[in-house]
Amino acid sequence: MAGKAGVKAARPRRNGSGGRVVHFPRVEETPAKRLKVVVTGGSGFFGERLVRALLARPDREVVVFDLVPPGDLLEVRHRFLDLNLPFADGTLFKLLKEEKPDAIVHLAQLRSPSHHATYAHELNAIGALHVFAAAGEARIPRILLGSMSLVYGARGDNPNFLTEEHPLRPDPQDRFVGDFVEAESHARTHARRHPETRVQILRFVPLLSPEVRDYRARLFAAPFSWQLLGYDPLVQALHPDDAVDALVRALDRPEAQGVFNIAPEGVVPLSTVRLLFGSLGVPVPHPLGYALYEAAWLAGLGVMPGVHAHYLRYSCVVDDEKARRVLGFSAKHTTLEVVLETARARFGSGRLVDFDAVADVARAARHAYEQRVRARPRAAAQGVAS
Amino acid sequence: MSARGHPSPHPAPALFEPARDAGLTPSILPKNPEDLTHVILGEAARFLDAHPELKSPRALVDAWNLFRNRSRTFLLDDFGYDEVAARPWAELFDFLYTVWWRVTLNGVENVPNAGRALLVANHSGVLPWDGAMVKRGIAREHAAHRTARMLVLDMFTTLPFLQPWLRHMGEVRACPENGARLLERDELVGVFPEGVKGVGKLFRDRYRLARFGRGGFVRLALQTGAPIIPVAVVGAEEIHPNLARMDFIGKPLGLPYFPLTPTFPLLGPLGFLPLPTKWWIDIGKPILFDHGPEVADRPMIVNELADRVRSTLQTMIDSRLARRGSVFTGD
């Protein structure tokens, strides 16, 4: 309670409101310092959600570095930053010197493959290089990098659940995923050069919700898509609220450094995603499938380059055990719930699929997960950083 | 409607008054534009009105998708095991178990009713039917009808059609991470430490155990504290007598081995039909090491323990072979 009062006292007085100036009684103890967080890409889909979540917290202060101010969030401080400019690190350094943040959350990334491969590379890979370079010079104590779970690569010899120690083996031709791998390598170099800073890398499972319009959501929602004949990988889908929750928790735990997989409970075969979305999977032999995806991509009709079809062939499913143990994170939505609710919200009417029956199954599955998680011994491991 | 999109109170007089309004010529066009679909679609539109669940064009795709997935459920475990989808296949395996190979299963009581355990079996037979029979035998004859989760070689789990099918059956790819995760969940896990060396064994090497991998199964048992249960399969070596390995065909196709059997590739697809030998599956007493999990990082001790399991299994196989008469009748 005292902490709350302290925060109120620390709030600056409003000027020019014309109202009576209220003097709060002075609190003896010094108010807790608000953690100042810079969110790069804070106007994007993901960043804006994080900014909203941080605004709700009285002990956080947010500054957005982006090309445009974040939507209708007028109370958020916004600084213009274009990471695509060749010397963006110098600009960023000046901004960081002015703002003096306690942490940077780097989310200024394209989360779909782009036809402008150079632009995407400059932003996703070189942009991260700029951020780490400027943060190193400005001595920013903490950096969070938003990465994705696809960096492990879809391979036939993947274990069913990839842990953080697993080597990153995406297809070298897959530039979209390769850029995220490069961004992570910059993060590791930064951690080596500046041992006193804390670097957290969060590998998010691809997001899905009725609002998400990334390449994966578009692929699932397409009336038809090529299905690699005889292959049916397991996929995961993370709700954006859970992803934001993971970021907020990572900010709450400065002692937890390193890489974390952020994943929901449960897996769903790709065929089930197609079933729920009412999308027709046209089976083609897999070499032809790669070629057709590539052809559609080159023609400007496809959602992803052909090489990315590996993810429609083999599973790339990650284990969130470390995030549970160290960050105390646990996704509120299971994969089946995310897929089901997205499909129902977008294509729910006039369908033969009985969504209510599937929802019952999803509830039963959630119950099973909760039973299992409760049964696992976890208490001793709480708060251990690794 | 005015130019700005608001309905104007005084609509501008039409330059050309449609004839149907004058009532001179009857038109087939309905007054209400919403009825237009009924005119065009006729009976189909009335059908759609009666069945609102078919209104979306995706309903047609649904019909196909639901048909394709008719035997599947949404309730999978984390490895994709679909109990319902696996059930119909039990009939095929039951036929092979009771009629084709007339399997005799001994020592099923050595498998615990609950809790983790690691089945370690010899591998043979070119195609991994032995794994299917060990699994089916325990599911049929064990008191708790436990489902053994078999760890399957990469070469099978990455093949088209086999990949989703094996997953529905509850098998997982053989790797230490998967084995440890299953054992941590107190599952019954089956491994074939000989791996591809065992399944592609030549006929003249039958019932001689190959090297037991790199001792990964011992490390798995030490890390998870699971007892090792040796399983000796006799009879599977003769289902596809592998006379020679024609690797000059197999290597370009990316196969680890290409067998030459009396029926394959001579008889084409008929060569995939296994010979109806008589099988014995002997399940031995559980072996529980008195070492802690820290020993998993000491390769020499791991190798020694692996050799102990290997010799136990070899003794079990040899004693069964000594009592076996004919390969096909067993007498």
C-alpha cells in the first residue's frame, strides 16, 4: 500500500488544467523507481500490445521508438526511429542518451516473409545489429530480443520438443528465418562483449488469433493450399496475449538471462488446422509442393517462398519448460483453443464443423494439461536462473 | 441514393421507366433483389435456407475434410498419439499376432502395471514388424493393457505417409530427448539399441546381437531411474531372410540398406509379404542399476552396463533358440 502511495506522490503535477492543485502528503520512504522501457517497433501489432500491457503497470514507463506513433495511445512518448537508414545506430545512440532507459525491448521486425528481401534483411538482421551496437555504447543494462521458434528449423530429425540448447538449423536458403538467426547471433555477441548487460532472447511460437494477419494466418485462412503429400506436421500457435505476458514476465525478472522458448500447451496437426479453418489441402508430391509454393511466391500470389514449405513437412515444436521454470510463464490458451477460436471467429458461420463439440474437447485437453503440470514437481526450481 | 451516399428524400426521376412497372410485359426479375438468388439457384437456394450450416462455401471443403479425418480425434497427446485412430489397426496386428506368426509371449508379468520402464529388445526382420508385435503383445496380454511407446528410427519417421501414421499409432522418433520425456511421464518405452544395424542384419548373422548403439538407452535409464526390461524376440529374423545387401541400389535412393531376400525384389510387391514363421517373445526380469544419474556422464561405465544388458539378452535368445525346433511350426 505504501508503495502505491509513493507512486502517486511521484507523479508530476498537471499544468494548465485550471483545477485545484492537490498536494499529496509526503511519504517518508523513497518511491520505487519506475523501470523505463524502450520498445522498438512499439507501433506494430505485437509492440502495441506490449505497450498497452506496460501502460497498465504503475511501475513501468514506456517510450516507443518507431516510424509512426502507436495508434491511439496518446499518452505514450514516441520518438521517430528508422532502423533501415544506414547509420541508424548513431541516431539510436543519441535517442538512448536522451531517454536513458533501463531496458530495450526490440520488436521492430517483419514477422512474415517479404518480397522486399533486402528491406527485410536490413530491418530484421541489420536492425538488430544497430540496436545492439547503440545499446552497447549507451550502456543500456538490459535488452530483450523478440525472436521466433522457427529458428530451430523444420527437420525430419528434430526431437518432438526442441529445447533452448538445440542447435539452430534452418534451411540456409530460408532468408526470412535466417535473418532472425542472425539477429540472435548479434545478441550473443553483445552478451559476450558486455558481460555486465543482461540479454534475454524470447523465441515465440508463431502468433495466431482472429486479429493476426501474418503469412501463417493467411495460409491457414486461404480457401486452399498445397499439402505435401503424406506429410502432416504438428504445429503450435501462440495467442498474442500470452506472448505479451511472457515479455512482461521477462521484464519482471532481470536475473533470468538467456534464451527462452515461449510456447503454449499442446500441439495440433496441420490437417486439423485446415479442418477447423475449412481450408482445402490439395495434396501434391512434396518436390512439386516446394515448386508450387515458390512459383506462387514469385507470381506474387503466395504467402511464403518455397523453401519455407519445410515447415509444412516436418514439425518444429518447442518446449516451454524453461520459461515455466525460470520466468513463471504459462500460456493461458492452448494451441487447440487458439486455432479453434480463430477459426470460429473468422469462418464460424455456415459450417459443417461442430465448433461447440471441438470446444468441449479443447476444455478436456486443457484439464489434462493442468493435471499434468500440477503433478510435476516444480516448487524447488522456482526462480532459478540459468 | 445521392452522390454522397445518403438516400435522398426525392429520388431523381429515371430517364427510362422500366416496362415491368407499367405492367405491360411480365418480367422474370423479382421486385425484391434478395429473391434474385432464389430465381437463379432455384431449389438449391431453398435448400440452403433450410440448412444454414451449409451457407458458407467452406462447408463443401468441410465435407471433404471431415471425411478425410473421419477416424481421428482432437484429443492427442503431446507426441500426436491418437488413441481412436490407432484402434482400427489393432485388428490387423491381432491377425498377424495370432494367425500369421502365432506369437507366444512369456514373462509379461515382468512389465510393471504402472510407472516408467524401458523395454530393450533385439531388432531384426528388415521391416520393423518385431516392434509392432512386442507392442501388441503387451497391449493384449498384460494385466493393465499398457501401451508401449516405441522409439522408431529416423528413416521410418521421415517417410511420407509413414510419418503421420506412426504418430497416430503412438510411436515417436528415436532420440534421447524423446525417450527421456516419455519416461519422465511414466510411460512404457520400447527401444531397439541395435538400430539400423539390427533391422538390416544379414541372414547369416541372425540372432547375433549387433553393437548396442552408443549406450544411449543405458544413459536414458540412468537419467530417469527407469528399470530396463530385456525383451528377446525369436522368429522375426526369418520373416525376410536378408541374403545380401545391395547398397548400390539403396545408396542412390537414400535408403540405409536395400535387402535381397528370396522374394524381394524378385516378386515385386509380393516380396513385402513376410514369411509366416513361429515367434516367441520372452520378457526378462527388470534390470535396475545401482548407479545414480551422475554415472550417465561416464562412458566406460555406461558401456559396461550396456554390455551387461546385451549379454543378458543374448543368453535369453540363445536359450530360446536351443529349445526351438522348426522355424515355421516351432516343434
